[in-house]
Amino acid sequence: MILCLNLNAAIDKTIVVSSFEINKIHRPESVLSLAGGKGCNVARALKTLGEEPVISGWVGGFAGQFIEEELRQEGIKTDFVLTDFESRTCTSILDLEKGTMTEIYEKGDSIPVKKVEELLSHIRKIIGGYKAVTLSGSLPPGVPSDFYAGVIKIAKEAGILTFLDTSGDALCKGLEAEPFFVKPNETEVSSLLGGGQNGPLDFAQAAIEVSTNYKTNVLLSLGAKGAIAACGQEVFIVQNPIVDAKSAVGSGDCTLAGLTYGILHGLSFEESFVCGVAAGTANTLTIGAGQFKIDDFQRLRDQVRVLKK
């Protein structure tokens, strides 16, 4: 089993309209509501890949009940700590005609100290039953910036692999705990290293610095421009397959799931990040975060291009 931390749980609502405009009434072509948060997206992708994910974090209220029930209906196990307040809702307005995405994300309530301690204590008790832990997304209000670092230390003491995808102080402190794998993007790496990166070669050096400084494996996402992978001084430039993308929402989470899948199946470093890029690209072909067809994943694996620098 793989533990997927989903600390910022939400109902993710995607509304599809044509010719979206401000101050106008729109009648959606379709509305899709899913259990959301980056950890949910990772778990959904892992299930598609044949893994057995379990989602943990905090949920509360009617929205929390929806999130848990939705995941159960998808066949995904949950192990949440319950709160007394309502989980948030995040709304994405997708205009297929214009190719735009407008996103409105609720901030969510502050997590009480006792609930933070309750989740950490729970993770200590259950961690030995898992092969890996994914740590995805921003931290809710009230959660200390070293929370992910604490979970990484707990997992490492138990011999469990950790896969980190976050930003800001949570990323900085998480890296200090030396996770097994980290998946930052351009903005996050620039912020971490003080900026100055202007192209693939600069970002390749940045990936090497992160990998060597923090003793971790790196997949640096460059969005549509591809990715840079680094394992110590060894670095690869990765080109995404060319596809007719519908929506990129959740693609980074699917990339993390693909990475985790590859590593846990004993694939090489290169084969593992290829799985990550293929899963992330496959997600762009389907509307709905963390969703893709396994046939698309398998087909795209052969279309990822890798150049060793």
C-alpha cells in the first residue's frame, strides 16, 4: 500500500463552458465534482496504475463526508482525521473554445494544534504498513511549515520511501529532511536557489544542485516544455509527448504517481521518471484531475524522449 497525504482536502468542481466572460450568465456544458486535493489526485492516478493507495489528512463537515464517500465509490481507501469544520471547495472554469482555465480556490479553515498532533501520531502508528508515502500540496492554515519534514523523518526511520511535491517553506524544510524524491517546478526551484535560471541548461544545473545539496532524486517540471531529472551529478533533459491536451489540471500529481509507481516496481531512475512524464501527459487528455486511461499511459511511455546531458 501507498500512503497519500492529502492535507488540503477539497471538493474539486470543474465547470465546462464555452465563451466564458465576466459578468455574464453561463449554462455549463458539464459539471464534474470530485474528491480533491493533490493527494487525492495522486491516489487516483496510482489506482489507475494498479496500486493500492490510502489517503490520509483532515476532512470535516458535509464536504468532508462527500470527499470520503466519493473516494470510497472510486474504490480508494481513506484514513482521515476528522475536524469540526467544513472542508473547502475549489472551482475550475474550463473554456474549451478559448482554451482558458479560471480557478477559484477556497483557503480553508485553520487546523487546530491538537489535530496536527493527532495526525502525526496516527502516521507514526500506521507507517510500517506502507511501501511509500507521497506528500503533496500546500499546507492548510495552522499547520507548521516543518510538517512534511516531520513526516519524512518518521518514514525514513521506518525505512519507507518518501515522495515530496510542495512549495515555499514547506518545500525548503521538507528538503532538509532529505526525501527520496522531490518534484518541484520552475518557480519553486528558482525561489529555492535564489533565481537566475533562464533556460534548460540553467535548470539542469539547478536540478543537480537540489539533488546534491539535499541528497535526493529530482524531477523538475517545466510544464509544456518538458522536465529535467537529476540523480546527483547525473542529469537528463526530458521532452513530453506531443498531444492534443484538454486540461492540465492534476498533471503534476499524476507525474508524482507515475514516479512512485516506477520506483516501487524496481524500474531504473530513467524508466521511473519516464513513467511520471507519461502519466502526467496522459492526464491532459481527460477532463478531471488525476484521471487518465491506462492505455494512454502505456502508449505515451514509448513517446517520452530523454536526452542525457
